[in-house]
Amino acid sequence: MKGDLRAIDVKDKKVLVRVDFNVPLSKDYKVTDDTRIRGALPTLLYLVDQGAKVIVMSHLGRPLKKLLPDGTVDRDQFSLRHIVADFSKLIGQPIAFVDDTIGDEVSKNINTLQSGDILLLENTRFYPGEEKGDPQLANQLASLGEVYVNDAFGAAHRAHASTTLVADHFDESHKAFGFLMQKELDNAKKIQTNPARPFIAILGGAKVSDKILLIEALLEKADKIIIGGGMAYTFLKAQGGNVGNSMVEEDKLSLAIELMNKATSINKQIVLPTDSIAADKFAPDATYRNVSSDAIPDGWMGLDIGLEARIDYTRQLEGAGTVLWNGPMGVFEMEAFAHGTKAVAQAVAQATKNGAFSLIGGGDSAAAIEQSGLADQVSFISTGGGAMLELLEGKTLPGVTAILK
Ligand code: AMP
């Protein structure tokens, strides 16, 4: 099978592994969430165990967007050396680090590697060619290893030098998906091909415009699409409701109508919240009350799904065969407006207990599941919000295609 890491003999080979170590750092450069490092461990431990010489590369942040006043990259703020201690502790062995990504110094370090050693390279995004998908940079990166492994699912939707173009330099018996990447693809497939019915998608978040392609794809695949979050109010207003000052994308009102008409014509349902928690301002200390979603008083705004909607959504999810959840039901960063999202997290966990396959599409919904302590009660939490979204929209991811060709 193409892309299968276990089918490649990596013993004593220089294996170049692209991971996603784009972790959040505190002001004093401490890793505040090591989920992404832990995500790559199965692949890296396997390579160490097989006696490979492991060369790890990743991006960290967006250094080219925050250049120093003299126009150079901030090699301190965005250095991957900040994560070496955590990485070393988590994997249980010392990690060598070199403060460049390509070049003589890197080659020298690689030549000293013994089988089972790990060398971490500096941030791939220090080179402008990374995000531009520069073939020359890809060539230089490829020259560092004999085998290429891509385990950076979170960056697989980008055609960057280290995620995509580099793979062109390896034939099919010298490149593979890492285990995290493979797991993400396998779980997405459970949604894409023959999902257990009924397949219920629950979508939230700020804007309809970010989710149009997903909604269109789900109208084909899912049996029902339940909507919450800011995006619900564009649909509610399009239906003639009074949504006060709620978040509305005026230029998407006719699209919302189109999507609802399309759903009706193919016998599918788009479900909207019957009631909302409306607030008098966008603030944690706002005054709020439960109101009908189509009668939000002027000057007030819907910041969460209401009490009835929570019960309704919980019931709808009860008998699901497959559940996909992407996006919070309200402004869950503020405690007062986090209850709808928490209720949905509970409902997804309950549906899973009842036998559904549940996939949490990364980002805010993943955070909400973690915060609710329900991470081990859903089937799969994606580590790549953007990449998973594109996959579920039916797009092919360049980082995936590059391994398979
Ligand atoms: P997204 O990145 O599209 O998934 O959107 C997530 C953001 O949507 C979060 O920061 C939420 O605070 C925000 N959000 C959710 N519901 C609402 C709402 N009713 N009004 C305004 N913002 C919302």
C-alpha cells in the first residue's frame, strides 16, 4: 500500500520527518500545550526503535509575518530550540538541535547521527521558500534524507516546500505517511465513505462564509445539519427573523436561503436553534436572557444557543450513527455563553456511548471537548482544524497527494 511507513526499511537510514510542532509558547518561551508534540511521538518512537537516524523538521508560528525592524526574521522568538526540553522529556531521550534548516552546519550534524538518534532542525519558515513552495528549497531539504515521512497533518493542506514539494524527490518506496497523518486520513474516510446512518453534522463558529463549502459537501453526505454559533443568525435573518445586533453576514443572506432550499429539495434538514441566549453587549459581564431566536430585541445579540435548542440538539444526536462536530455553539470563551457548547459536547459523548462514530473537527470544538473532560468519550479528535475541514469539503490535500504519487 502506498504511503505505508511499516513497508519501508528504515534501519540505519537518514529519515527526514516533517512534523507539526507548531505549539503555543508563553511569553518566556515555555510550551503551554504539548498536544502536537505528543501527537508525533508514535511515528518518532517507531523510527527510533527501528534504528533510523531521525531528522525532524517543523514550522513554528509565522515568522515572516512578524519581521524585526531591520527586516530579518526573529530567530529568537520563533526558534524551535524553545521546545527541545519538552520534546526530549516526552520522547525519553536527548534531542540534538541545529540552528539552521539546510546547509553545511545541518549536514555536519546529520553526519554525526547514530542509528536511533534524533536531530531537530530549525524552523522551516525562516526560509521564505517554505511557504512559497520553492522547488530549490525542497531540493535542499530532500538532500538531507534517504526516506521522507510526513506526519504533519495540520499542515497537509499547504503546498509548502517541506510538506509537499520535498516529497517529489522520493520514490514510492522511500516516502510514507506518519502514523498520526494515517490515523487522521483513516478517520476522515469513515465520514466520507459509507458513514453509519443517520449521519448528523453539527456546525458552529463565527461565520457562514468559512463553512459554505463544508455545508455544500455535507448536504450531499449527511442526513441532517444542525447549526449553532454566530453563523446561525445569518440563516435566521434570511428566514425573516429579527436577530437584533447578532452577528450576520448581510452578503450571505441569499446564499443561506439557497442552502436551505437545496436541503428541502433533496429531503435533508438544516436545523436552526429555536431559542438563544441574547446579551446586551459582547462582554463577559453582559446582561443576558433566553429569547426566541427569531425575536431577539433590538440592540441585543445572540451569543449562545438557548435552553430549548440544547435539549433539541441533544435529542437529535441521540440516535446518530455518525456525528461530525465542527465549531462552537456560542462565544464559549466567555463562561456565560459556553453552556450551549458544553451541552453539545455532552450530547456528542452520549451519542458515542450509544454507538455512534464521532469525529471532532479540530480547533475550538476540540478545545471545548477537552475543557469538558470528554476527550476520551468521543471517537476521534482531529489535530488539524483547517486540514480536516478541507478534507471533509472533498478537497485533496497537497501534502497527501505528494506522498501517494
Ligand atoms: P470559527 O473559527 O469559525 O470556528 O469560530 C469560532 C469563534 O466563533 C469563537 O471565537 C466564538 O467566540 C465565535 N462565536 C460563536 N458563536 C458566536 C456568536 N453567536 N456571536 C459571535 N461570535 C460567536
